[in-house]
Amino acid sequence: MWTSSGSGKVKRLAHTIRVTVQACDVRGRAKERSASLDATAELVHGPEYAVIQTKVMAKYEIMTSITKFLGRVDGVFKGRQIPYGDCGVVITPAG
């Protein structure tokens, strides 16, 4: 996946690479009776990020432009801009 270097995800990953992966809704609430999986997460840049960026843009096409625009508008109203999708995250199952 990709995310902003100013996001909470990136700030939390600066402290620990351990993550739990679980099915959730669009608001991030875990789905009932869904299994969780322990994993590790690594922030990536450069060539690894370029591969992620290409795959995300191919899958979501115009939605990436729309969400980038909406994020920029939101940043104007909140008085703070954070970069859009400027780093990748690679998640690897533990064990």
C-alpha cells in the first residue's frame, strides 16, 4: 500500500514494525468474527515505492487523482497540508 509520510500510520511505524492485519470497514472498524494476522511493516521509498505506486494507480485509476484533490482541499480548510501517497508500506506476515 502507499500512504502519506505525515500520516498516523507512518508515525506509529517509526516506533514499531509490528502490526496486526484484520478485515475492516472503510472507517477502520474491525469486521465482526474476522480473523487477525500478526505481521511486520516496512516503509519503502525509491524503486520499491515506484512499483507500489504503479500497481495502486493501475488498480484505482482516476480515484487516486480524486482522493489527492480532496486531500488537498481538506488540507486548505484545516490549515495543514500533508504529502499524498509519498511512501510505500510493505506488510509481511509473521512466522
